[in-house]
Amino acid sequence: MEGRYLINFDSRQLPYYETELLIIGGGIAGLYTAWKAAEIGLKPTVLTKGTIDDTNSGRAQGGIAAALGETDSPDLHYKDTILAGAGLCDFNAVKILVNEGPARVKELINIGANFDRCGKELAMTQEGAHSKKRILHAHGDATGAEIMRALAAQIKVQDKVELLEQYFVIDLLVDDNICYGALAFDENTGQCVVFWSKAVVLASGGAGQLYQYTTNPEVATGDGIAFAYRAGAEVMDMEFVQFHPTTLVLPEAPRFLISEAVRGEGAQLRNSRGERFMPRYHGMAELAPRDVVSRAILYEMAKTGEDCVYLDLTCLPRETIKKRFPTITATCARYGLDITRELIPVAPAAHYLMGGVKTNCHGETSVYGLYACGETACQGVHGANRLASNSLLDGLVFGNRIVDKVRNYIKLSAPEEHPHFSCQELFEPAGSFTCIKKELKHTMSENVGPLRTTQRLTQALAFFDKNSWLQKHRCRGPREMEVRNMLEVGRLIAEAAMMRTESRGGHFRLDFPETMSRWQKHIIIRR
Ligand code: SIN
């Protein structure tokens, strides 16, 4: 089949590792799953493309949502999640998330994750579309970093997880719809390696780098979704991309996230004329669902002709700002902005992919022995629009649910010879991939962004057609493989967005602005 593998290889000719459980990805979902798997006696190997210090999870600022407050309940958290998901949440997945979430967060506290407190009580803040203050945070706005620190420390103490950094997974080894492991490129040695494994868990994160502006790190190129799709796994809800409303817009500065918690603490959005505009768009004003706030900002930018709007924190006491948001304060200060006195220029940027590799509520994909959790996976828990601070929770809850299934699967799988895998294509000589990556980001941002039309999506699909010749090219290394993966995932997003002739959550069509009951269903794509 054309384009099944990114490179030519022969599994008999390559060095190999054998492991019981291969986990691809070292963010919260990957590390947590590894820890829990090791706890029940499995021997996991975690592969990360970069290092565990450079993940989306580690960048999470606002926090982790859990119904732990006295006046809160899983039921209220359930209602908020369903409402934000705009009619597409899987009810059972959401029930699992909100009911199992508090226990998972308590586990983090037990292993030393140091969440902020008000006296002895956990401090909780509010974020968009939450009806209660239920967002736990750490070191003010460094929640993800603290959770990752605690998990990494736990895994080190436990000493049962093999962590291999700088391994780029090229493709999954799937025969007769059974996953036997993965082919990877070891960036430390420059060699390809085969990982034979009884089960594989994909926890390789999202795809924000498909867009020009994103809160995601360089590594977020959608690789896991691309190689799972090439291997025959079903993907779902790919049209739903969440754009975070408030990322920093300053020359020289990256599109750094300005946490929604800032609005949760009372900051207001103003246009370039100084007018507060969110109350005109939604009853919850600055705390409306993210898709609503992002679109409102884009409309205000179009009206005023500016490339940003402004976040005004000056109503908050200086000391509160510095204590509550030390990372944001310091980052903005590095670019000459004192957020205790000045407004922060902000605009939306790609943040989170609701879609991904389709799983059930135990992380099982449509391929035997292949599981997925975290942002790579899609069991429908976020529907068409993720509720703020539900993503770290998702990584824990669904990572945990994979473990028992994997144990049973491994127990049942007979020790057998691995099939022979190889690819010997007549690849054409390689051209330059770098300019294609730039064009891809431009195409996705212009045509498959927060405001879509048939015309824009047609242009995007034409771009993918034009570049389909790349499938016949041998990738010379991980950076070129990333471009191939980005093209694969970008096309999936554009195709699904074209199919869905309505607007819902993170998918907005200017030419089909209404939400239609006939579209209250998922788009599932399989190669
Ligand atoms: C934020 O802090 O605004 C991001 C949190 C999230 O994406 O849930």
C-alpha cells in the first residue's frame, strides 16, 4: 500500500529490543501509565522523542480540574464538561473522568505533587465554562511542571520503568491488525532500532505545530496519530481543534500561553479602543467556553484592524499577580512588559486537538495490542470542545484504565515468533522538506483555523494533493519524517472539517454557522 512506511527497512537486519510494554510519549499520560503499569508488575519501556523536560504537559499553567471542593461534585463537573463539549461528548467517558478524577489527583498529592494551598485547604481557581472553583494549581502557574516533576521522581524511586529519551518512533509494526511493536530512530546513535513489544501504548501528545502560532512545544507534530493511522487504526473527531484565546503577541516573543486562570482571577479582555467586549458575546463574559472567546477576539481584531486584543490585569493587586502568576509575570518581563501595570497583547493560537486515535474507555484502539491515552487518543471525553484543565486529568484517568486491560492482553498473548516486517519501495531521490513545513503551517493557519469556509478548506485540500508526491520520497531523518506526519494529520483535519457542514465547538464554518442535530455524530476515518 502506498506510503505505509516512511522508510525502507528490514526487521531482520536491524538491532532490536524486546519489552513487555512499550509506551510512546513521556508527558503526563505516558509517565503516569508507566508508573501504574510498573506498580502491577509489568515492565514498561517509555520512548520519548525529545526529553521528558520538554512536553506539552510540562507547560500546562492553569491547572488540573477535579471536583474536590466542598460545594462541588462530580455531577456538576460532568454537567460543565458536557456543556462545553457542544453535544459530542461520550457520556460514559465523561462520567468516568469526573468520578475517577479526584482519586487520581489524590494519588498525585500522595506522591508529593505540591499543589498550592490556602492554609491547609487546596487552593482552587475558576476557568472558562466551569460553574465552580475546581482548578488545582501549583507554584501559581506552573502546574504541569510540578506534576511532571512528581511523576518523574516517582518513576525514579520505583526504578522499574526503562526511560529512553531521544527516540523518534517512525512506524508501528502491525500485521493482520495486531500490533507487535514499533520501528524507531535512535537520535543518540543515528540508527534505526526495532522495539518488539506485547502491547504498545500511544501517549505521544498533540499536533499544535501544524499551525503557525501555537502554545505547543516543537515536538507536538502529531506523529502518534499519523503512524497509528498509517498502521490502520481509526481516528475520530479530527476537525475539532481548540484555539486558546490568550497567547502573548509581542515581537520576538514566542506565542507564550497566558493562562485562562488569569481571567479566572478577574482579568478582563479589551479591544484596542480600550472597550471591554466579552459581555457582548456571552453571558459568562471572559469565562465563556474557549471557542466563543477565541472567535470574539478574532471578530474584535478584524473590526479594529489590529493583530491582538488586550488582557487587563491591572484591576488585581500587584502582589497577587506576582504570587499567583510568577511564570507569566517573569516571561512577560523578559520581553519588557510589566503585567502589573501594562495590558498584555494577546491573540488566539492552536492549543489542543480534541480528535485523535479512536479508543474505547479502556484505551483500546481498533488495532489489537495498540492502546492510546492523553491528547493522542479520542474516546470522546472532550466532545467538540475541551473544558479548561480537563486535559491533565484525562491523561491520568484514561492512562490508569489502560493498565488492567494491557495486563490481561499480555497474559493472553502467546509467546510467538514476531512476523517479519520490511519495506522495499522504489523511493525517488529526496527534495527539500523544510519549505513544505512552512507552507503547511501557513495553509493550516489560513484555511483550517478557527474560522473555516468551503473555499478555504478546498485550498487546504489542494495543498495536500499538491504535496502528495512526498509519499514517494524517502525520509532522510526525523525532521523530514515529522513533515510527512504533519502532512498526514493536516489532511485528516482538513478532510473532516470539510465533511462537517455545520459549526460546533472548536469547528466553526462561516458558511455553515448553525449547529445541526443531524451532525450530532462523530467522523471516523480509517486508511
Ligand atoms: C490554561 O492555563 O489556560 C490552559 C489550561 C488548559 O488548556 O486546560
